[in-house]
Amino acid sequence: MHSESEAIGITVTLLDGTIDGRYENRLDSWNIDVYKIPHKLLKESDNYKVLHTPGVYLLFGEETTEGAPFVYVGEAEDIYIRLNQKHTFEKGVNKDAWGDAVIFVALSDGDLDKAKIKYLEGRFYEIASEAKRFVVKNGNTPKKSKLSSQNITAMENLIRKAKLVLPTTGYDVFTAKSTPVKAPKVKPQPKPEKKQGKIADLPPLPSKELGPCEYAKTGLENLLNSGYTFSEAQMKRYGSIEGSKEFTHRNNPMFWILKNGEKRADLDKTITDRYWSKVFQSGEYRFLMFSQWYKDNISGSHKSDFDNWYNTLTEK
């Protein structure tokens, strides 16, 4: 149980009224705004004055050759202008394209100057590289600027808050993957049969305060981060319309399973419009997750449907 003093409010605003549009994610009592801008809506975002200010940005996409998720860390004194320019990874024979930009800008002029954004760029690069959740596409290691001890403290506090907000954008790039602790050497024992997709205790479901889409996405991310692995039978079930329709209430499977070497960009728009852009991984399977979750007063899939699906994942 958390006390009221520990509670932190994060407001997520759908700027276009759709889950596939632009987001503004704001942490209570913070002087930094976080925006998620899809590449397809970049040209339409010129009128956002805050994007014409200094800031730090993260570009997310999938590699053309391997299909692995990647991130690029950058800074600019005018974010919008920089995002419209080509980055190194967007050039050459095996060029890659970014799908979403997550941008950190200050609410007040002067709160993020050139020295501070250079420091943040360097630290964001370090943390993303150490977390190893995404391939970091920077060709060179960003060099941190030198700051006073007071400013370093302020920037490290900003980073701690950024780690809280980033998961609400769908890109938990700063959280390190859990690594198993090596067990001490003991007398070999017969290995128990591994039951993929079945664990004794599932992670708790997310807060009901989240919107239906963030609720479903956060629930799946927490599940996979806990070490849960879907079995072949489960992937076959949730990768089919028949096995998913009671939860999605659509002629769409819960999971859209990608073939070897297949990327989200290879799929038809009629498919990608119904699934989140993030590619999830479970064992050898790469898949997209059904994204059309609605408030209870709107016809379709609701939080209760996600809960019902979630409860099928463990054996009683």
C-alpha cells in the first residue's frame, strides 16, 4: 500500500483523440513536457511552438535487416527542425526509418540550455546502452558537457523523472532487462520439466486509473518483463481469430505473429491500424498486440476483457 505522499500523477493526453496520434505526457509538478510524435505526423506538428525550443529526443524504430527495435538519442536547439533532417542511420544502403519520436522539452524558456541538453543526451545514451532493451543507433558516443554540481543534481533528478514517464509512452528504454543470478555450484539434480506460459503467480494487473489502451499495453509489458513466456499452444490460440474473439470482440487475433524477418512496416495498413507499433518478444516469437481497447461506454474491448484474457494465462 502506497501512502498519499508517495503517489505520483502522470497525465497522458491524446492530442489527436486517437491512440495512433500524438501524445503529451506530463508528470505533476515538473517543468518538463514529454511528447510522442509519430513520424507520419511530424509535418503536421510545425505549429507546436514548444517543439521549436531546445530539448532532447529519442527516435524509435525497427532495423531493416534484423527487425530488431532500435533507439537513437539526440539533442537540438530546435527539435522540430532537427527531426526533419536526416540522421546517419537514415542514410546508406541498409538505411532504417524511425516510427516514433519521444521528446523532452522545458515548459519555461531557459530551463534547458545547450549545456544541459548535451549533458542529458550523453546520460540518456549511457542509460539506454546499459539497459540493452534497444539497439542504440548512434554512430558516435555523445559527449556530456561539463556542468556545475548544482546543475548536475538538477539534471540527474530530471533523469529519474524521465524514467517514470517513459513507460507511459510505450518505450521503456531506460529499464535494464533483469538478468538471472548465477546459482552456487551444487550436486546436479534432475531438471524439472519447463512449463512455458505457466507460472504460479502472474504480476498484478496495472492500476485501474490508466486509460484502457495504456492499461492493456502496460499489463502485457509487465507480464513479459516478469519472465513469462507464452507456450506454442498459447501463441497458436491468441494468434487466431477463434482463440481471441471473446476478448477482442473483433475478427482480429489478440497477437499478430510476425514471420521470420518480417517487420511491422511490411504489413498492410488494415492490419497495422489495429495493432500497436511496438514489436513484443516472447521466446522465439515476435508479435504485435491488439490495440483497440475502449472505455466501458463504447462498444468493443474493455479493461474487463483484458482481465478475462489475463486470467487464462495461469493454471489453477
